[in-house]
Amino acid sequence: MKTAPEQINTLVQHHHAQPKIKIDTGAICFFFLGIFMIAFLLHSIY
């Protein structure tokens, strides 16, 4: 579980010089994280 936050932190630090791209990557990361969490919960329930 430590690898995912580290990857997100590296992405944020990598795009720190470009705020617009940092915001876009952050939104996309949270979007996909939410989808994977919902899919995992639904898969575990059913």
C-alpha cells in the first residue's frame, strides 16, 4: 500500500514546476483511485 502514495507524490513533485499539469494529474489520479475503490468494493461485496 506504500507504493501508490509514493507514486502519487513523485508525480506531484515531477510536475511541481507546471501547476496546471500538476492539478490535472492530481484530479485524474483521484478520479481513477475513486473508480478502483468503488470497483474493488463492489467486487468484494458481490
